[in-house]
Amino acid sequence: MRIINYHPRAMIGDGGITNSVRRLSEAFARLGVDAVIVYDGSGQAQRDAGVEWLPVRHVARGALRVPLSIGTALASADVVVVNSAWTSANVVTGRAAYRTGVPYVLAPRGAYDPLIMRRNRWVKRVWWLLAERRLVTRAAALHVFFDEQRVQAERLGGIRDVVVAPNGVKIPDGLRWDGGSGDYLVYVGRFDPEHKGLDLLLQAVARLPSEARPDLRLHGPDWRGGKARVRRLVSDLELDGTVRVGDAVYGAAKWELLARAAGLVYPSRWEGFGNSLAEAAALGVPTLATPYPLARYLEGRGACIVADAHPEAIAEGLLALTRNGVVAARPAVSVMDEFAWDSVARRWLDQLGRLRGPAGRLHDGDRFGDLEEGR
């Protein structure tokens, strides 16, 4: 089987989608799949870790950047996985796969969450009517991380099938939580205060008595000025002596930060998956998160404290985390087994075998409103 993962930025950076595309493709290759990553680039195809990296020229800039002659690259595939959502590049790639007769799986990675749909609501609605709806209804399947997310997928309307598989986790060999030698709590993720609930977290810390406030370190890349907004909120809440706003951390620096933390906090208002939470749990780090699917999954395995996305509830969760921690050593083994990339790839392959090629007739219903309102 030849599986193409399409993600224009697969060669760039260390982001969640980029890493997931790479790791999943490598796992496919280890399982005997002819795995290919198609990305925005030029030059000759190369092979790394058993995966063929196939560059395709893209033109224009920003949200309008699209691939040229992408159909030629997709024609040899048995299945194409189109990653992310709300982009011109995906619309062009999905159309090319459909016309070529290759089934494609749309992997929005949480981008169709109802709360995300409400961001820039009218822009998204116009784009949905013009392009995104057809991309969704032509897909052989829509990918979700957990079975409970099927409902969100089905509310889109016209979904032909669903592939359910989590992201994988890969941690350095031999690395485990050291018991919290750093004596700090840490957040690792994008500085998007609304999405990631950083304002809720800071308000929760401010509610705690001064002697109970943890040493809290926030690390990640900026997102549309979000880091500056977080710094202002830290100052406004008089938390400068308690909260540190730091740079993004990658590679060995990230793993050391997690392994030495007394706990990880992940207070998102909504979330597709949440790689940092999964990585911390796999290490055995005590964690606190809001009740999105991965957090609830880990809670059931004793690896996470779950608190509602409100400052009062998060404050109580912080006290529980710093006072009691979480029984984390045993769940770490389970999490690593269940979220190992080879296990994830097998789940994909078990489900891809049932997919069929493009259907000739489209579903014409507009279910955007139902999804957006969570009906």
C-alpha cells in the first residue's frame, strides 16, 4: 500500500502537525507501507527513515499558497491523508485526489471543533460554503483522535466514514519523570491565551493564597501577539514573582524541562489532542488539564487531574496537583504502549483498508450551523 501524507510545512519547524506527519509516516514505513510525504518544496525526491520525501512546487503566499500539478504526485497513491483545515492548499489537493480517483482522508487535527468554528465565524462560514464543505464531503473519511469525537465529525454532514486514531508519543529512551526535582509547574504550548486557556490559568493562580502559589513556567512560541498579552496579564494580576513567561523549547531542552517538573498544566478551552499533555503523561509527570478528550482518557488511567475550564476549578486542581500529585509511574507505561507510533499506525491501517474511492454524488446539505452551535 502506498500512503501519501500531504502537509506543505512538513519539512519546516517542530510543530504538532509537522511532527505527527513525520512520525506517522515513519511508522507506516516500519510496518511495510510505501510511505510518502508531499510537501512545499523543490528539487528531487529524497528518502529518510524509510519515507520518501516528495517536493511539489507551491505558488502565492500565506493562506492562498497552493500546490502546482499536485495530481501527478498523488496519482500513484492508494490513499492520501490531507492534514489540517481551512487552507487553499488542502482544497486544491483534495480536488486533485478526487479527480484522480484516489481516496483521501481529511485529518483536520481538531480544526472543526465547535469553538474553533466560532473564531472568525463569518469568514469561516463563507469559506465553508465556497470550498471547505466540498473538501469534507468528498473525503473518503474524516480523521478524529478519539471515538467520542465522532459526533463532531458527523455534525459536519455528508461524512462517509471516520478513522479513529490518536496522535502518537515518542520519548527519549530511558527518560522518565525524576520526581519533580525542579519544583515548578510547567505549561508547554502555543501562546494563544483564549484557545489554550492561559488567562484562566493565571486567574486561577491569582486566586490562591500567596504561600500556596506554585512556581509556574510558561513556554512556547508566540501566536499573534499572545505572549505579550500573557505578560500583561501576569503584571496586572501581580504574579511577576510567581509566573515566568519563557521561550519555546524543543528537543533535549523540552524533555529536560518536562522530566524535572513537579507537574504539567494544560488548561485549554478546547483541544483536538494536546501533544504536550500526552508526552508528559508518557514520562510519568503528574498533570492537570481541562475536560477535553485526551484529558478524560488519561484521567481514567489515573494519569491526569481534570478540572473544569473555570479559574475556581483550576485553582482547586492546582492545589490538588501540588499537594498530592498523581499516581503517575504505572500509567506512564500504559500511555507509552497505547500511544506508541507503531500502535497508532496499525490502527490507521486497520481502518484504511475499508475505504473506497470517490463517490460520484455529493451531499448538498449545509450543516455548518449545527456544528458551530454544538447541536
